[in-house]
Amino acid sequence: MIPDQFLDRTRGRISTFFGEGIVAHIPFAHPVCDALAGMAGDASDAAGARTHRGGTYVCMEGPQFSTLAESRLYRSWGMDVIGMTNLQEAKLAREAEICYATLALVTDYDCWHPDHDHVTVEMIVQNLLRNAETAQRVVRALVERLPADRACGCATALESAIITRPDAVPPETKRKLAPIVGKYLD
Ligand SMILES: [Zn+2]
């Protein structure tokens, strides 16, 4: 599955490059790069994988798996897949103006499905090994499809996102964030 939305159920994870004397609010209504996600879908098809394009990924804190009540709640909210990673990197990628998409290789039905066993580490590892082989084929097919130039908006996500005046940003913050914001603060 290639999600196009995320829901944050994490607590206190570092989710931004900003804050130390510089304020920025990037657009995040559409957290995934459409262009990259489309290419990932095509690559997945080409690799012969069963592909679901679009859907919402709920990112839970973990490390414990969901309770039955949580699992049912997420389904009632219309969530499609659940995991413990992905969301923070999507936010950081957008702030760094990097195109981002997720290949979500599903391992289990969490704990809500009456006809499937509840999720265990053993189940995840078995399916994960199978999924890893699929993922390698998809990534191989995806790399061939990547264009030399980007036509999406990811490359300019920060253009009108920085609120702090350049002369008010502390020098140390400027130095640390130079690879990301340098071109906007000069
Ligand atoms: Zn992009």
C-alpha cells in the first residue's frame, strides 16, 4: 500500500528541524509527494506486487501493539494501515524539501480481525522477510523511473514557510540548518 495520508498518535517524538530561534510552518495537508507516490505505485505494479494506491497510515507510539479497543477505534476512523514509523520522517522530509512516499508492506491484521490470529512478532518477522524481497524489486523498478528534475512542489516547500526574519535567527541555528534553509536566509 502507498499511503497518501497520515494520522499522528505518537507522543513527544522530534518532528521538526525548527524551533531553536527560527519558526517555520510547512504545508502538510498532503504529506506525500504525489509524483513519487505515483511512480512507486507503477513500480509496484511492474514488480508484480498487489498494490493499493492511497489510504491513511496511523502512526502509533508503541512499542506495544494495539489494544482491541484501539484497533477498532482506528478502523471506525477510516484508518487503513497502522505502524510505528513513517510519520516523523514524512514531516522532516517535507521540511528539508525532499520528495517523500511510503511503501507500506503489510504484515498482519493487527488484532481486530475475527478470522486471523492477533499480531505477534513471529508473524511479523515471517511476513517481513517475504515483503523485503518484494520491496527490493519495487525499489529497483522505482529507481529506473525517477526523473532527473522534479516538477512537484516539494523542492520549494520552505519558500513561504519561514516566519522568523533572517537577521533574527541565531548564528548557531543558521549554521546547523544551513543545508536546509541556507538559500532562504542569505
Ligand atoms: Zn515531490
